[in-house]
Amino acid sequence: MATASSNDYNEKTKSTNNNNNNNIRSDFLGKTGNDEAPIDKTYYNILNVLPNANSTEIKRAYYTLSLQYHPDRTQNLDDFTRREYAERFKYISQAYSILSDPEKRTLYNRYGKDERLISQGSDGISLENFDAVEFFRYMFGGEEFRDIIGDFELAKSFKYAISKILNENEQTMDQENTHLAYVQERAKAHEERIKNLSTNLILKLSIYTDIFLSNNNDNQSRQALNIFIEKIHSDIPNLLHAPYGEHLLHSIGYIYSTKARFWSSKMDSQEGHIGKRILGYGKYVQTSWKDRIHVVKETVKTIKCAVQWQQSMSKLANIADEESNDSQNPFQHHSGHLEYSGFIPSESTASASSTNSNVNITSPVKHKQKDKSSTKSIVPLTDEEKHKLEIDTATKSMETLWRAAKLEIECIQREVCDQVLNDSSCSREIRRHRCKALSKIGELWQEASLSNSS
């Protein structure tokens, strides 16, 4: 199941070590690197980041790789692959321990890799200390989106799943009590999350809606709207450059626009003359059904992506099993049953045996020979093919996580919008203006693009 052999890392390390002595000694000649042009790039290559990567990009790369190679996630693999993954994870952890520390990173950029810079016994994070909340936050949105989407409930589920694995030997009663406490805690956290995000959204919309709390004219209203739009525009570049920023803006922008139309149409269906009410009700139903179809499509995409990821994982596991099979064992597992690949007597031997033992085994032997000849030999994958397969699996795993996170985000945003636009503590007029402002945010966010950002 391994990718290109960990020997690649060993060769990199040996090569780098040979160069390190020269690099450090060359300091007396003034030949050192700097932050813009590091003298050694091994650690950057291990994490697959550029030398100018910021701390968030480095942390995201580390989390992605550690999720794939962490020893705690390889218990079902063969010993050889587990050792190879452990070696790979060791280098990943070493690279992160240096590049995540500004002082160590500066020294590394200047002098190259030096074993004295690596803290002794650093094996990276353990499963017990894995911060799932921080992982999801850094991977999807970062700090830039925290006030918009809050902390992921998926992270809490992930953390709970880990605790179940680590405490699988607990008594059944303890497990039931723990699960009940988890359900209650999650429900409370969900309610608090909706409340906080609703407050944040109302505050954002108030830049425009507060003007209507006092007497104003059309000119003041237009001026307030222009100020609001300018503020939204100014926030977009920072949000775009967050992890999955563009995708998040488009996804949340869609929910904002949809919910603004939904509540605006619903209010239209409840006031005015009969024609306006009918028209408003029609738009209300149409918007509702479009959003339901959207939910179904996104759910199907998530399930499809998860299935593809599972298939890739199974393929990697099968490759690992095939590589670890004992060549001395004549019984080989194939397609759900055992096949004998050892010595098969010839027909003449079989005939003689059947004459002496009065047992006809010629037919079964021919059947086995036919099966054997019809079974195609499995061509082992090259290191490059294995590497591509693992990259594809890692990509699918991140895509699956993103799809699941997106479903949660959109679900949360629907609840937040419902609470903000159906707020009984404010007048219907303010709620209409909130719809207008929210619709404008949704429109601008859906149009946002990294290619167009300055």
C-alpha cells in the first residue's frame, strides 16, 4: 500500500546530510541561504509546499499528510507497509517541527538541515492529542471564516469517534452514559453555535439596516447601501485567500441568496392585495423546492465521493495484501475463495492414481487446470503507479472531507438565516431590509473569484 519507497526519503536525507556539512562550513565563505532562497529545500519538498509558504499553508499540509500516514491509522496494514509509513511520518513530523517554528525555520533556511535543530524523540502528534477542531478549522476556512461558520460539528464527531476507539474496552454501561453525554453536549453546542453566528450576521447586516431605525430619506438609504457594499467588497480578498475560501464564499453566498428570496417571498405572500400574495406564494414554493433539490444533489455528490474514496482505499489494501503474501504458501486467496497453486499431477499420473485407488480425480484436475489457465496473472504496480494511486486516494479523502464539511456549513447557514430573517424582536420592515442586505452579500460572494482578485 505504500507509495514510492521510504528509501526516497532516506536518499534525500543522506544527500542533504552530506550537503549540510558543506553548507554549514561554507558559512565562513559567506555561502548561506536566506528566507527567500533557502540553502536546502528537503523539508519543503516533504510537506509539498513552496519555500515562501506561510504558517497556515504549512500547518494545512502537515495535517493532510499526517491524516494519511499517521501510524494510528495504519493498524490494518501489513508490517512492512506500517514500518514504511512510520518512517514517512517521522520525516513529515520532523519537517513540520522545523518549518512551524519561526526561529528554527530561519536557521534551516540559512544553514540547511541540522540534526541539532530537531527535537529528540519527536514523533508528531498522537491520536489522543489530535485536535480535530483545529484540524477542520485550518483545513476549511481558517480563522477568516470562524465568525461566519463557527467550529465544525464534524470535528466533535471525529473527536468522539477517536475516544471510542481508544476506550473500546470500557463497560457497556459506561459507553452508553458517555454517548448520552456526548449527544446532550453536541445539542447544546449546536444551539450556542446558531445563536452566536446569528448575532454575528445581524451585526454585519446592521451596517445597512441601522439607518432604518430612525427617520431617513432615499438619499441616506442609498448612501448606507453603498457603504455596506463597499465594506463587503473590502472583506472578500481576505476571505478568498483562506483555505477553500472561494468554495466557501460561493456555497455560503448561495444560501444567503436563496434564504433572502425565500423569506422575502414569504412576507410578500402574507401582505398586500390578493395578486401580490399569490405571486409571492408561488416564488416562495419555487425557492423552497429549488433548495431541496440542491440539498439532494449535494448529498449524492458527497456519497459518491465517499464511495470512490473507499474503493481507492480498498485497492491500496489489496495491493498491500498481494505484496505481503507468502510465496511459499501454495494456497492463494482470489475473488473470495482459496485456489491451490501448488503441484498439480499430470493426466497420466492422475490416471495411474485413479486406477490404483479406484477414485476418478481426472475431471477435478482438468477443472483446476482450466481455472488456473483462465486466471489472469496480476501485474504488480511500479513505485510510480503506487505513488499516483496514493496521491489519488489522498485527494479523494480530502474531497470527501470537504463535501461533508460543505453539507454541514450549508445546513448551519440555513438555520442562521432563518433565525435572522424570522426574528420576532424586530419589525417586518427591518426584516425586509435584512433580506435585501443578505441578498447583496450572497450576490457578491457568488461572484468572487481568485482569478479576479487583486
